[in-house]
Amino acid sequence: MRHHVLAAIRSQPWAIMPGYLEAIEAIALRVLDDPAVLALSGDGHAGRQISAVAQMGARAASTRTAMLRDGVGMLPLMGPVFPRANIMTEFSGASSLDVAAADLRALQASPDVKNILMVIDSPGGAVAQVNDFARMVAASPKPVSVHVTGLCCSAAYWIGSSAAGGMSLDPTGVVGSIGVMISTSYQVEPDANGRRDLDLTSSNAPNKRPDLSTEEGQAQIRQMLDAIEDVFIANVAQGRGVTEAVVRREFGAGGTLTGKAAKAAGMVDRIEPDGLDGAIRRLAKSGPATPRRTAAANTLTLAQARAGL
């Protein structure tokens, strides 16, 4: 049973911060005293999410997670990201893109919503459907703005950087971790205990997992990761209005940037001294948001994205 659970998790690529994938595997195996789970339980994310939700107002009509305050419709993207709702999203505070997409459509259609603000505190998650949702955010008829209350990393940054309304960041917010990884294992001894786990990261993310293995036998897996990373980087470059070379060179190389350093690199548009409340008040006072740059959807087609998989 343990092998099947891990095989299901390890059968797909992830755009997530190091440490979180280990925690997801441990939670799926119900090993709640695993060091990875214990480390993340004290990282402050639970308190940040409670505080953020308290500032968002009342539940928006016809949505499962979206909130409404002073004409600002808020779409939370918190915890690890999965393509569909599952046990992890229902019981561990994670987000599902199918629910987020339905709620985004409801906010777009609501006459009570003047501006849309995506509130992000996520380490990233599974790659599946991320590019589709990012394109939906980019093409929203009501331009989406983003505010980062904690983390906006990997898959979450892929999505957030697509927002045509721009990105704001808490002074201590963290963005980046651009890169793709996969967790796997191989047999080194004949019995079931003789398997060695290892993690691989894409070529342009040297800081995402410092102790990389360089064996030639991993080149085939890396090609898949690099193909997905190409889509990731192209989406970020288009969303942030820079070249792909700038993303590869200035956006952390798989690591993360915080606060003013993130703004100086061009990864966000502004630091919000008053945090989420300040971002909501700013949007509530403004007219309908206008795109910070062209809000066209990512020019990469779905077929191109899937070709990378």
C-alpha cells in the first residue's frame, strides 16, 4: 500500500518548494510525526491564513471559497495546489484549481464585484492544469490583481505572475522557486527496504535542491522537467513583461526572493506596507482595474504545454 501511494505522488512532476513534497508524501502515508510535517506545521502558515480570511469579508455568492468586501472579490489560493479537490485539499488546507476556476468565473459574472484580488499563500504544487488556470487568470475580463500574504512560490508564482492587474507583496512575503522537480527512487538492494529516494530539479533551478545528482541516467527525466520548465518560464516572462532570459537570470534561479529584493528584481509590482488590508482598501477606492500590461492569454497553446509533459 505504501508503495502504491508513493508511486501515485511520484508519477507526476511538481512545481513546489523543497520540503513540501516530502511533507505531502508523509501526510498521504499518515506519518504525521515525520520531520518534514513537523517542520512545516510550525512555519506560521495556519495563522497567516486565519488572519487573511478574517480580512476578506463575507462569502461571495455562488462560490465555495471566494469572499467579497467593498466591491473587491477575493479568490484565495492557499496551501499546496492540486488540479482537483481531494482528501488533501479537504483536510489539509490545500487549494484545488477546479474549485478556484469555478469561483473565478462566479466573480467575473457577479455585478457586485468591481475588482478581483487573488490572495496567495502557497508553496506551489502539482504541475497538472497550472498552465490552463494561469491562462484563465491572464485572460480574465475583469483583470485580476494578486496580493501575497506569505508564500507565492513555484506553481503559485506561475499562476500569480499571469495576473494582468499586477502583484503586491507583504513586506515579508516570499516569491520565486521557479523550477520543476520530481521525486522518485531506485533499487539498490534486493528487498523492499533497499530503495534509495532521490529528488531531481530542472536545469535552471540550481538553488531549489542544492545536492543534485549528476548521473547521466537521469538525463531522460530531466528532459521532461526542462520541457515543463520552458512553459513555466515563458508564462512568467509574458506575465511580468520581461524576456525569458531575465526570468532565468534575475528571478532567483530556483531560489526565492523576499520583499524589496523581489520588487527590485521585477518579480512583483509593489510592497504593500499595510498588507492584505491595504491591498483591499486600495482596490476598493480605485475604479475597475486596468491591465498593468496586455491581458492576453499565454500564447503557448494547450497542445504545446501538454507536449512538454
